[in-house]
Amino acid sequence: MKTLQQRLESLGAQRLGGMRRGLEKESLRSQPDGRLALTPHPAALGSALTHPHITTDYSESQLELITGVHASVDSCLAELAEIHQFTLRSLRDQGGAAGEEMLWASSMPCGLPTDETIPLGVYGNSNVGRAKSVYRMGLGHRYGRRMQTISGIHYNWSLPGVDNAGYFALIRNFRRHAFLLLTLFGASPALCSTFVAGREHGLLPLGDSGTLHMPFGTSLRMGRLGYQSDAQASLAVSYNSLEGYAASLHDALTRPWPAYEAVGIRNPGGDYNQLATTLLQIENEFYGTIRPKRVIHQGERPLHALRERGVEYIEVRLMDLNPFEAIGIDAATLRFLDLFLLHCLLSDSPPDTPEEIRELAQNQHLTAARGREPGLRLLRGGESVSLVEWGLEILDQLPPVAAALDALDGGAAHREALARARASLLAPDTLPSARVLAATRDEHHASFIDFARTRSQASRQALLGLPWSDEQQKRYETMAAQSLADQKAIEAGDTLPFEIYRQEYVSPARLSPRALAHSA
């Protein structure tokens, strides 16, 4: 059996240098007073359906900024910053109250209105655009709209020459060790009480400002109040192979679910409630800390693409927005993620079991709610183990990976990122989640809204203050105009009635290999 060091050496500099990454960053648009902005997606940003870099996630008020694929961490972050700059300049230039809108700096949402008032994303009149809105309507019926306003950062990552078995081995190890990322980078230990209005939550008040928190929490976003559901809890998805994973997802996409059947496809007035009455409407509804991904063809189902052509990259989904960073994440964090993902890929990765899958779910909930609690213990193979000791075991295996990546770059940035992570784990008061609580309590009268609003305003000013050229402005304006033209072309090209389109899209036949993908 090869050691991690031997596997690292066998990769070689050329393959290591072929590592690629990209970012997807969600942020709510908020008003200056810290409440959700209810204005439409700004026209200057182009079409949320077709723009390659600027779209919306669940809500019309929730922007999603998407980079291209990058060979370096620095170029990836530079593009994300540039997309932010154009977005904020476009918001400012709207004028009036909308011109003061900010990008909310926290993963947990700003002050929210009643659930039904949160606006769903709007994508035009095409079948594909309508389907996106109906899917979001379904999410609202199933989980409530408030849950969908949580925001995060997704990290897309690939390495040349990795096959399906390699990526699934990486995913299994990632899930085992995800507690370390939640501890090191979780930044959502508190929230505004409007998020849990009318729900059981188990949180503690912080002062009398309407802020609720967990004293040792790391990431409420990834805990029981975040992207969780009783229905999906019934899915014990195994990651032992592409075939097994695909079968689990296929089952969830085709199995009728009584509670969703009761909601129905349409209401008595004929408006759509959801795309389907199955446990999952579409693949994206499956919540996980990491996903195997493949770029899809137009109109193709993601599961079909995976089955037909295999895993192309993985998507890390558990990263909170860091409110102390203007764009929500920094270079040291991405470099640590690169180290962590390579370690997951190169380490032994035994098959998962139903028992381990249950343990991992429990570990995630414990870490999210109590990750900084002194002496906190997790489960590993049925045994109780200290979170900090287990985390240090992982960190102690990363120096060769950091040295290999630094040799490529000619610096020490990866070793510095690793040293910072180790120091933070040993000094929990320095972790982002602890800093958020300390700043909220000590500098903002225990008001989460005041803390996040202040951070959002600071990020807005910092990004608006960066240099911006006429050439950059013209390039983004051209992209926005092209996206609007592309949306019109899609709308003009539709021929199917929407109900026929919907039935065809959710058909089980579309999920299987070699199914004919309808071009929409």
C-alpha cells in the first residue's frame, strides 16, 4: 500500500500544476437598514438566466457571482473581486434607495419579511426560465422560503487524471473530515430572530437585540437550522461508487413523497406549486457538503451527464461567507482547501457504511452547533474522539502536500496557510465564528444585524474604492447586453407548451445513460 508521500510524488509537478478551481458566491441584497431588499434583479446586471458570471440563487434578492475556471488562487479571487466591483457599481448607479443596497456580508440572512413576501427568482418566460421559478416555488412549499435565503461560497475543484473512483474516494474522505473545515472556517454562530420566527430552534438570546446564537457554534448554516429536511434525512446516500450514488439519487428523483403529493403540482387556480411530487424535484435539491459534478449539455439532466460521462470536478458546499473579507473569502483559505482536497484524494479511503454515514451526520450537527466547545468529542468508527486531536492528526499529515504546492509556486504561501490553520485550531478564540460573536457582543451591542450591516457597508466601500477602468466597465456592460439577447433568443425559440416541457424534463427516462436530452 502506497503512503501519502509516495502518492504525492507519483502525481508529479505537471499534474499538480493542472489543478483548477472556481468560485460561486451567494449574497443577499440588503437595504442600508439591514432588511432584505425587495427590488427586482437590477437590469444593468443582465439576464439572471443566461449571464455567465452574475445570476440569482433562490430569491430575486439573492445574487450569485460565478468565476470562470482558474489555474491559480490569486487569479480566481481577482475575478471574483472584479465581478463584485461591477455588481456594486451597478447597484449604486440605480439611484434612489436601491442605489444604497449592499451585498450582505454574512451567510445567515439579514432582516427578513414574512415567508411569502420573500421574492422567488425570476428568469423570464421561456420554458427553462419558468421551470427555474417553479422549482423555487417548490422549495418554498417544502422547506420554507427563509431557509433558502442562507448564503455560502461553493468551491469547484479538479485535478487532471482523476477517475470516478478517485473522485469518490476524495468525497468519502472529505465527508469524514469536514468537521475540520466547519471548525476552521465556520462564521455563522448567530442570526437574526426573524430567520426562525415561528420555529423551534434551541438557540440562546444574545442580549436583547433580537439576536440568537450558540455560544460555541461554528456554522448554524450547516447545522439543524440550515439546509436540512426530514425528507432528505431518509436518504442514506453512499459515496462508494458513481453507480451507487447515481442509483440513490435516481431513487430520490423518482420516488413519490406523500407530503409533496399532498401539495400537488398545481393549485386549484392553475398556478404551479412545484416541478414534481417526488422526494427531490431535481438533482440540485439534494443538500450535501460536497457534490460530484459534470458540465451539462443544454437541456440535459445533471444525473444523466454524470452517468454518461463521469465526474469532471467536485463542488465543496460547506464554506460560510467570511464577513471580515470584502468578497467573503481569502487566499489563505483557498490554499488550505487545496491542501485539504489533495489530502482527501491521496489518503486511504475505505468504503463508507450506513453506520458511518449516521456518525458523519451527527458529527456535522455537533460541530456546527458546538465546534468550539472545550473538550468536544466526535464519533469515529464507533469510538469517541476529541475534535481538536482528530483535527491535529489531519493537519500533521499536510506538510508534504504544502511543500509540494509551494515548490510549484516558488513561495511559502501553502505552508503559511497550514500554520495559520493549526494556530487557529489551538486558539479557538481566533476562529472566525468566535470573532463574529466577540465583535457582535463587544462592538455592536449584541446585535447581529448591526454587526453584519457594518461589515456589509465596509465591504461595499472597500470594493467601490478599488480602481476600475473604462475597459472593464465596457466588457461587463457587453456581457450584460449579450445575456439579455440570449434570453430573448431562448424565449423566441420555445415551441412546447410548458406542461409538456415539465413532464418531459422530470421524466425518469431523462435520468438514465444514453437518454436523448431534449434541447430547450
